[in-house]
Amino acid sequence: MKRRILSALLLSVFFLFLFYRNAVISGALEGLVLWYLYVLPTLLPFMILTQMMMQTDTVYLVSRITESFMRLFPGVSGYGSFAVIAGFLCGYPVGAKVTADLTVSERISPDEGAFLLSFCNNMSPMFILGVLFRNYIPEHALHLPFFLILTGSPMLCSQMFRLYYTHKPRIHSEEYRTCAIGSSVQPASHSFGTILNTSITESADAIIRVALYMMLASIWMHMLDQIILTDSVGKTILLSTFEITTGLELLSGLPISRNIRYLIMLALTSFGGISSILQTMSMIQRSGLKMIPYIAEKLVTMTVTSLLAYLYLIVINY
């Protein structure tokens, strides 16, 4: 029965693609151009570097350096701290990929992996500063508070999520405590050339998947734009959820008050959009980590982000 339903859905999508072939072509082109201009140059170098650090077990050295700071995140082991740093600094979907790789390699427990995924896979500071603020929020007085809200909300929410995940028996099990201090997981004894080649190969595979998911999200956005004939605020908000770069451009033209527009932009930036959800799903596929809890946690973080930004705008009467 399920296979028949899936077959029917695929056939329906196939005929939709044929009927709206111009939207498919323009959407695919736009998605790939966005990937080429914004994602490939900013994400691929970090993917290669993090892969090399994973293979040489440099993550253990990083965990020793950040050990005292990671006390702000109870439930995060030494190795887990590397996922926190990568997720907050490098952005989608590096946080998810590092978390998944640490889980697959058994450096962290599956429960710690799920906990890390709940808050360390976010929009990068480069995107927030270089795209969101530079292009769509010109008021410099709002940049610092909005930046603190966008980066602080996942940290704040992590304390709520921890109450659930730290009840799991394996998040603090002795088996994974041993891994966390680096005594049972040893770096692979490969040459530098082998490590570099493997890192490039795995990173290239990941970045191509990111490109294809961005392309698919852009295709659906263009198709829905043609299917929904009426122009409305609701339609614009719906289309903006598919891909964040294009989505912010759409939101910037909404005929609504400035503050409401900013709140919607911050909410979208916090959530990441459907494209980032698909990218994350691809990165964690082999790890056993679940998408439904992740999506729910991103929605909670998005709500907290919007609420904090709303309260800030009220307090300063902006």
C-alpha cells in the first residue's frame, strides 16, 4: 500500500515537473547559482578542514582547549564540544555533519548526538553579518542585539532540551565518557595525502548533496509561485520558507511594518528553511539520529528567537 502511494506521488510530481517545466528550469538554475555563489566558497573549505581534523583526532586537542568553556553546556562531552564549535562558527549543515560523524565513529553516544543536533546546527555568523544585516537590516543599532538573540537562542534552548536528553542513560555512560577523554578512540595512522584525499572526497560528496537539495527547494518554490496565482503576504511567507537566501529577498519586499518584517526574517534565519532541513537530513542519514525531534526543536528555537526579538523591540520602543 505504501509503495503504491509513493508511486502515485512520484508520478504526480513527474507530471507537475512536465507541466511547469519553465519553473523547474528557472528554479534549478537559481538554486545552483545560489549554491555556487554563496555556499560552495564559504562552506567547502570548512568541510574539508573539519574532516581532516576528525581523521587526525585533532578534535581531542580542541576539546582540551575548550573544556572550561564547555561547562556552560552540561551534557556535552569533550568530543561533543567540537560539534558545538563547528555548528556555531561554520553554519548549516556542518554542525549536523560533525555531530553525525562523531556519532557514527562512537566518539559520542547517540543520545548526546541527538542533544547536540538540537542546538548546534545553526546559521553561520558570516551569513548573519554578510547577508541578513548587510542587505536587509540597515539599522546598525539593531545588529548587535539581533546577533546576540540569533546566537543566544539556541544556547538558551539547549538548557531546556538538556532536561530531556540528560535523562537518557547513555548520554553519560562510562563507555562514552572514556571516548570523550580520548583514551579509547585513536587517530587513524594514515599519511597526510591519504587524509587529505579522503577529506576532499567526503566533503565533495556532502557539498554536492547540499547543491541538489538547494536546487530541489528552489524548484518547488518557483512551482508554487506559479500554482498559487494570488499575490499575498501569506504566499510570500510560504515561499520564503523554502530557501533562506531567496526567502529573505522575498520578505524584504513585504508591505508590512518594518518591525514585523524583521521578526519574520529573524524567525526564518533561526529555523533555516526547508532547504536546510533537507540538507541536515542528508548529513545525518547514516547516524541513526532522528529528524522529527530535530524539526520540533528548531521550531522551538525559532519561537524563542522571535519572542526575544519582539520583547527587545518593545523595551527599546524602536
